[in-house]
Amino acid sequence: MLNEGRGVARHCAVWGSPITHSLSPVLHRAAYAALGLRDWSYDRCEVDEAGFADALAGLDGSYVGLSLTMPLKEVALRAATTVSPVAGATGAANTLVRDEAEPQGWTAHNTDVHGISTALRLAGCADPSTVLVVGSGATARSALAAVTASAARVVFMVRDRIRPETRAQAEAAGLAVSVVGLGEWSAAADVDAVVSTVPPASIPGLDAFPAAPQGQSRPVVLDVVYGSGETALQRTSRERGWVVAEGTDMLLHQATEQVRLMTGRPAPLAAMSRALQAALRDAHDAR
């Protein structure tokens, strides 16, 4: 367990580019308050791939945890001295935790997998057998890992070619893999879930999004973005009878795992959820 912070300052942060939209500070600060970690702080910092190595090397020993968003999930993995099995399997890390055994080192984790699987489960899709994943980058591999235990087939919707490391992960898990072009929504007609990992504006062809089948469990859409209101994919899928898993559920539950890893204490889910909902209301009122 890391030092609980009584009398000793401990710092954590979220890095990425762009980063101003991130609600991670809201969640982590609420957790520290609920846990009584008065000497812990959590900030956000604009860091891109080119600046990542220097930024990481410039941290002093008071920094014990980092949350990583795009485009840092792969470079963060390469910078780690220890890699968790999930981070290794996905080739992506959204969390770095100071290695207590080696103070200059970091352990890489991937809590996006937990966030995605929990968001799908809360929407009624705990064990999807067929999944369509939009995109094939780091977050797409996390989505793949989140459904591997139950899925038999995965469809990747990509602009050009699927990334080879993403295909390799799917095939190593024994999944049947097919690939369709961006906007070929006929491929979603017989899936249990759609997980979109790309910017909402880059998704075309939603007029062809299929209606949910009648007389059976409704399929689920998870758009992993959050904070800018309803996306076109969410709106279209709702109109056509799909269940929408909220990206904020993914955000919340991946953050609870980060808090546990960084502080060594169980995350206060209720306090973090209340803080998130308040921040979302404030953002909505400000629009």
C-alpha cells in the first residue's frame, strides 16, 4: 500500500492532449476527500507523445500515480518498468503507478477494460457473444479485452486497415474476426453490442444504423466519449431501440480502479459518482 498521505504530500495527475475536457480530477479529488487523504492532490496536464518522456523524467518522488488519456496509452506502456497482464495483453496503459520496489520505476495498468465491461454490464450486456468495435487503436483493444471472456466473434469497423496488433490480440483470444469499412452499419444488425472508440464526428452513415430486433434482448451501444452531451451515435441508437451504455459509467468505473491502485485503498464509489453527476449537471447548465 502506498503512503496514505497523512503529513506527506502525494501527487497524482491526468495527462493527455487535449486534456481540458477531462473529468478525472473531479473523480479523484472526490475520492481523496471521502478517504480523508488530505495531503493528496490530483491535477491535469497537457502532455503529448513528443513531450511525454521529458515530463515523466521531470516528476519527483512525490508523484505516485498518473492517469493517461489519448494519445499516451501506448507510449506510457513502453515507459513502464513493470506491466500488468491486462496492460500487456492490450498493448496499452491508461494508468501508471509508482513502483514501490523501484522508486524510479512505474507499473503500467489498464483500467479501461474494467470500465468498459462494467458499463456494458450495467446496460444489461454482461456476456456479449458478438461485438462490433469502431476503431482499432488502444481503446479498441481495451474493448476487445473487456468482452473476450464471452465473445466468439468481433467485427472491426475502420477507415482503412485494422491495426495488426489489434487483429493479433483478437485472434490470440480465439475470436472470429471480420472487418468492415467506416459507416457500413449493416454489420451491426446481428451483434449484441457496439463499442465506439473514435471521435463522434468521424462516424459517418448513421442513417443506415439498424433498428434493434424485436422480441429479444435489446443490443447495447457504448460510445466511450463523454462530457459534450449526447453524441449522434447515442441519439440514433436510442431512436432505433438500442440500449445506450453511458461513457460516463466507463469513466467512473475505470477511475475507481485507478484510485484503488494509486492509494491502496478501496475507492469510495458513491462519493465519486455524486461528484461526477454534479460536474455533468454543471457542464450541461453552462452550455
